[in-house]
Amino acid sequence: MYDVRMITATPSIDDRVADLAGALNIANAELVATMETVLADETWSGPGVHSPTQTLAWTSGVSPERAKDIVRVASRRSEFPAV
């Protein structure tokens, strides 16, 4: 059965999800920009560290596959249009 409370509850949840997704997008963009600097300065390197991907996965807690994607985008960031 249809419940009118669903109409009033949905927009606030949708708004919250949209807000959280926006915050994640901003954080992801900042992480990519930071990794671009880390790659340029080579501050990712150190004893026992084999790659910037390893450093990012270890320091941020993201999966190695996600770290690989972030490093890949960061290394090509200058090729993308600025928004």
C-alpha cells in the first residue's frame, strides 16, 4: 500500500546522499591533486617503498587497485580540462 510519509522522507534522504556524494567527489579531486604533487616531488619514495601506488594504498587505506587508479589519473591530470 502507498504511504504518504514516503514522499516526505525521500527528499531528505536523497538530499543527504547527494551531499555525501558531492563531498566524496571533492575529496577525491583533492586526493588526485595531492598525488600529482607527490608524484612530481617524488615524496612517495622511501626505504622499502616500491611505488607511489603502494604508498597511497598504505597511507590512505584505499585498496591497491583504487590507489592504482588514483595514481594513474594524477599522473595525467594536466591532460584533463580544469573545471
